[in-house]
Amino acid sequence: MASKSFAMNLPTLDDIFSTQEERDLKAMTAGRVLEVPLDQIDDFPDHPFQVRLDEDMDLLVESIKENGLLTPVKLRKKEDGRYEIISGHRRRKACELAGRDTLTAEVLEVDRDTAVIMMVDSNLQRSNILPSEKAKSYKMKMDALKRQGQRTDLTLSQVGTKFHSDNIIATESGDSRNQVWRYIRLNELTPSLLQMVDDRKIAFTPAVELTYLTAEQQQTLCESIESQACTPSLSQAQKMKRFAQEGKLDANVIESIMAEEKPNQREKISVPMARLQGVIPRDLSPAKAQDYIVRAVTYYAQHLARHDKDSER
């Protein structure tokens, strides 16, 4: 009997090879699995990752209809009694589309900063992540780690105080420290320019250079991009950054830089606006005017093709 009692008190491998802080965190994040009504679940505040209604979503919806939700989402119980998603926004949406009223969920007792870190880490496992999603999530995790580094309770604060936050993110994400900071800088872009980065109209490295422009300068740049139908190269972005830092970047300078011909730029066909007066509506923006001209040329080409066929008969 004594030997049995002694065996029950032996430390486990987990006790031997983990710190007290790690064991406390594991115990804290071991949640209960419940069926939670969908109408009691809120999105994570400022959730940086998009839920896309694509082919993968369609497949997930069909899987849930046939087999149910195989992997529970992770929720955090809020102070008002409702729940918020830590990980599983796509699965929650798929359950809605599948017509379910409840969600199989693991409810965790974690604080806000721990929830932020868990949310970011779980979503960074995705295969396709937009630059804006990385930018926002890295910033959220950086801020959470810094706040934990200032605390004295036993969550992740010991990790945060031993290492710089950017080192932690770099190690766990696979990006270098410098790359982490480049992504975080993208948060300084206006929504219009950041969308162009997501759409791959502006490359990542030039985009980082453009973060040093003020919001007003970025807006002027957007207008120039639209009027000239081209986006800045790396050398052009670097020029604008340098002029901005010297206090010399205004609308005229931006327009002049954007008008420079790029080394790989194809020759353009330009038509003076005077020749188009009375041909296209005056109230069209430059981008819409281009679309109007392309449609007109396409229609005219089709007309000529039909005329040629009629002539051959």
C-alpha cells in the first residue's frame, strides 16, 4: 500500500521537463468542451484575418453538414457572460452557413493578452496570409507581449521579460526580426495603399518605403497612381521617402516622380485630352475614362470584324 502511494506521488515527465510558469499556463488554457449557441458568440476584437467565402469554405460547410464540426473552436468567456472567438472564425461562419444553431467549442479561462497571442499564433498557420493580415497580427502580438513583460503574474510574462518581443515573433513565425518590423510598418499605410499591397499592385519592399510618407502625402500618391495608371517602383518609393524626410515632398514632386519612366515600363499610347473632348463624358474619373475608351475600342474592333465577314460573303 505504501509503495502504491509512493508511486502516485512520483513527478511526471511534464513536471520534470517544464517550468512552473509553463505548467500554470497549460492548466489555465485547458478548457471545457461545450455546445455554445451561435448568437452568444462575438468576433475577436479587431480580428486581423479575413473570413473568405471561397471554395475551401464551401467544402468546410459540406463537411460540417455531413460529419458535424470535428475540431472545436476556442472561445474565451467574457466579463459580460458572452463569448468571443480566439480561434475558429472560419469554422463559426461555416456552421452558420450549414444552418447550425450551436458551436462545439473549448472554453478557455485566459486573460486578454494571452487570448491575443493564441489568436495570432493559431491563424498564422494558414497557407495564404495577406500582407495586411500579417501586419496587423504582428502588431497585436507585439503589443500583447510587451504588456505581459510589464506584469508580475504567472502567464506568459516570464517569456516576455527574458526576450525582446520581436525576437519571440521572429522565432515563432519564421520571419526575421527585420522582416517582422517591416510588416509592422505596413500599419502606417492608408487603407487605400494597404489594399494595393494586398492586391499585389504595389510590391512589399516599395510599400515599406511609402510608410514614411504622411497620410496626406499618401492620399496625394493614390491620386497620382489613379491618374497615371501605374504604381511606384522601389526607386521611386525611395525617392519619395527621401523627399518626405527632407520636408520637400508635395503634390508636384510626387507627380514628377511618378511620371518617370521605369526601366521595365512598356511603351504607352497616350491620347491628348483635347482629342477626346466631345467623345467621352466629361464627368468620368481618369480610371473610368480608360475603361470607357477600352470598351469603345473593343466595340469598334468587333464592328470591323463583322464588316469584314459581311464583305467576304
